[in-house]
Amino acid sequence: MNNSKVRVRFAPSPTGPLHMGGVRTALFNYLFAKKLGGEFILRIEDTDQTRFVPGAEEYIIESLNWCGLNPVEGPGIGGEFGPYRQSERKEIYKKYADQLVESGWAYIAFDTPEEIENLRKKAESNKETFSYGIGTRENLNNSLKLSSKEVQQKTEAGENYVIRFKMPEDLDVTEEDLIRGQVTFNTTKSLDDKVLFKSDGMPTYHLANVVDDHLMKITHVIRGEEWLPSMPLHVLLYRALGWEETRPRFAHLPLILKPVGKGKLSKRDGDKMGFPVFPLKWNDPETGESFHGYREDGYFPEAFINLLALLGWNPGTEQEFFSVDELSEIFSLERVVKSGSRFDPEKAKWFNKHYFQQKSVEDLTQLFKPILKEKGVVATDEKIQKVVAEIKERCEFVNDLWDQSSYFFESPKEYDAQTVKKRWKEDTGAQLDEITTVFDSVSTWKADSIKESFSAFMNEKGWGFGAIMNPLRLCLVGGNMGPDLFLICEILGKEETISRIKTAIEKIAKL
RNA sequence: GGCCCGUUCGUCUAGCGGUUAGGACGCCAGAUUUUCAUUCUGGUAGCAGGGGUUCGAUUCCCCUACGGGCUACCA
């Protein structure tokens, strides 16, 4: 096989947004290439004109970009093996299809889709499955049955035809999958005569894929498990085209499964369970539907990549946090798991939390500012930074910052009913009123000194801390959450603190 | 239905003939925090079933069950 420089490709089709399984495939390709000092390229497989979705290609490229998985060759990037969009390589494929017909590895078939559909239905009514191939092809409308003269007449008359692979009979095709080991398929038992070239002048995936991988000098095909059944076809195609010596090796990745229920992860699972399935937000141009994205939901790309890497792969050590660079050092296909893995949204959050906590207060402040602006909050960077420093450890997403800190920027709109019921006693209002006087007399408005004055007063009165601290917190934040109370006072400022207490006493009395 | 792939705590996984079956997420408990959260400590829970092979099987082989994928002029 191939001893030259490692070259791998990620080859999505632009039929919609790339989902996280696709990103993982791209990631593993990328890591494999990096590890071996090879090249990672992007190729757009848009041979099905009927399924083209506007914006999908841009989405794919932007997603890879957000994840930092940048190809060295691809559409919009260029490279010596371009173009990298199969629709732009259309002319290339026909030649190879014809070559296969000439060499007897393929044949021309005139059967219309309707005819085949009928055969399929008929077989189905007999509880059988129709398959175009060994056993049936000799009796169908193709160049195997027709005389060459008839074939010529039909093609010259402009009749539509496809080119099908002529699957050799009873041949065991054995291939060493880099993840699964030896896999064997018997041609008669499991393979039919796949269409290689469609009547619309475009190749199918199978032909285009093999031709392009060869032309682009791809050394390793790393793709999803859904392609495993077509591996023997591809192997045979390389053989038929005479490219066996240089053909790539295969590795089939396990699939990502739904968190609960049956089957592989799909588009709508996310909205059902409240997690994104796509890297970026996607608005479907046809249905108008909107899907969540990791980016917009506040995940950091580092976290997204990290969680993806550990879904179906592990380093063999107990380390769980990895940068892309680290992964590039230690990634290997041997450590890819064979079975499909259920996606766990909880663990995904945990990964993000880790990266969130790694961020500096300064960085988080910058990320928080646009959110505050959106909320109509005006505050100095100094205050925002102070707040962020206090609440950082309670958050796992940038979006949590507001939920954990809104009371620093606006006074409570309501008071948590449960806390009121539990903590607000008959004389609480009067006691808190006295506290405002104490606060008013604090000269240096710093957490320490506020606490000092407060404690002295409490001791003098002989009041229980618990009986005052909790309702006091209620007045200032509206509930029983938040960091140290005196720090909150400090950040709020003396005036605001006192005013909030007074407002609360009034409002709660009315409840 | 046919073909192929797979099966270790609820989930992600380590294990590559002899281990008290390890870690992580989640969950539970305790400690700290005069709140809540964080943090720390501890706990809970697993080799799908049945046959072989072997002195010995989670580990190797076979069968069954279950799960997954494919079975288009879609990728």
C-alpha cells in the first residue's frame, strides 16, 4: 500500500448542518494527521444535486474553523489537488466509469427507477428483497443481457442509463480495518451491483470517493461506521481501477448514540433533552426550524473538542482534560473504542465548567460585558470584574454569569416566597431597620469593617446571627443565594444597601 | 428478513488468563461555607446469558439474547 506522507480528508456532504458526530470524525482525522505529521484536507461531497442545502457548506467551514480544525487544502483554501468540491470535478469521473465498463468491471443499465421500484415492491409482496446484482442482473435491461448493437442504439437514442459495478461472484473480500481488525464480506452473500454513475451525469458517492481519494493521494480513510458495509465495494473499486498498490487504509469510527432510547444521535434529540447536537446554531432555510449550537449555548470550543475526543476514544491514562495540541501528540486509532457511545449531556456540561473555571476573571469580564449591555445594565469594568471574581466559581457557562449576579446590578424584583416564609419572623422588620442605622454609621465601606460593626452590634443586642443574616440576604438579593453577605454589601455600596433593606421591609410587610 | 459490527457500574471508559475489576460524570452522605453554590472526603453501582478451552476466565472460542449500522440513480 502507501508509504508516502499521511494525508487524510474530511468529506461531508452539504445536505444540512454538520452535526457533532461529523465534527468528531473531522477531529479524529485532524488528530491522526497531526500526530503523524500529515495533512488534513476538506472535500465537499456534493454529488447529489437534489439534496443541496444553501448555506450548508459555509456552515461546515465555519464549524471547523470555530473548533480550530483547519484543513490545509479545501474549498476556499486551494491546494494542488483541487478543486475540492465534487460538483466541480464532474468531468473527471465519467472517464473512470467508462474505463470500468471497458474492462468488464462495470456495465450499462437502462432500467428506469420506476421499473426497479416495481421489482422491489413485487419482491416485498413475496416477503423477499430485490437486489440488483448477482442472480438478477442477467435478466434485466442492461448491457450484460442486451447485444452491443442494442446498447449502442439505446445510448445513441439518448436513453437514460446508469453505470453499475459488476460484483464478482462468491468472492471473500477481507480487509484490515484499523479500528476493528479483520473484516470479511462475501460478495454473493452481501453485495449488490451499486450504481457508480448516475443518469444525471454525476457519479455516486462510491465512485467519486474512490477516484478522489486516489487522485488526492489520501492514505487513510477515517469515517463513520455507517460506511463499513461499503468498504468491500471500495476495496474492489481500487482493485478494478488498478490502484491497489497505493490505495488508502480504512478505519471506521463507532457512532454517537442518543442519550436515552434507541439509535444514533439525531437532529431533534437535542431540543427534546435540552442540549445542542450541532456545533453552531442552524436555521433551516427550508423548514424555518432552528437548532441550538454549542457555540451559542455558551460552550467553549476547547470544551467541545475535549468532550468529543473522549467520546469513543481514551488515552489509556486517567487524564481527562486535553488541549488539541496535547491530543495531537497522543492520539491513536488503536485506542478508539469499537462500540457506539451514548452521548451524556451532563458530562458535556462538566467539561465546559472546567474550561470556564480555567478562564481568568479579566477574560470572563470581557465575555460578560455584551450580556450586561443586552440587559441594559450600565456598570464600570471595575465593578463587573469584582462581581465576576465573586461569582465565577458558581458558574459553568458564560450565560450563567447573569443568573448568578443580576442582583448586583438591579434590585430584587421579588422575594423568594419560601425563604420569606421560613426566615421572616414577626420582629424581623424592626430588627433590620436598626441594622440600617448601624450600616449608616460605618465609615469605611469595606466588607471587613461592615462585618465588624455588624457583629459588635449583634453581640451587644444578643441577637442570633442566623435570625438576621438570612433575612438581610433576602432583602439584598431576593433569595438565599450568593457569596458572602458583607462582600455583597461592599459591592452594592452603602446607599444601595440601606435602600434595599428599607424597600424590602416595606414590601415584605405587605405580603 | 439478509449482511456486517458490537456488548465491563445508569452513562463515558480502563482492563489485553491469576486484579479487593480502576477512573470519570451523575446520584447519595459527611466536612467546610452562620445562606446557596463551590471545594474536600467518603459511599452507591458493573463484567448480558449458556456452553466450551484452561489448573484458572471479564479477558480466548462457539451459541443465544440484546444493541448498532447497512440493505437508494442519499451521502
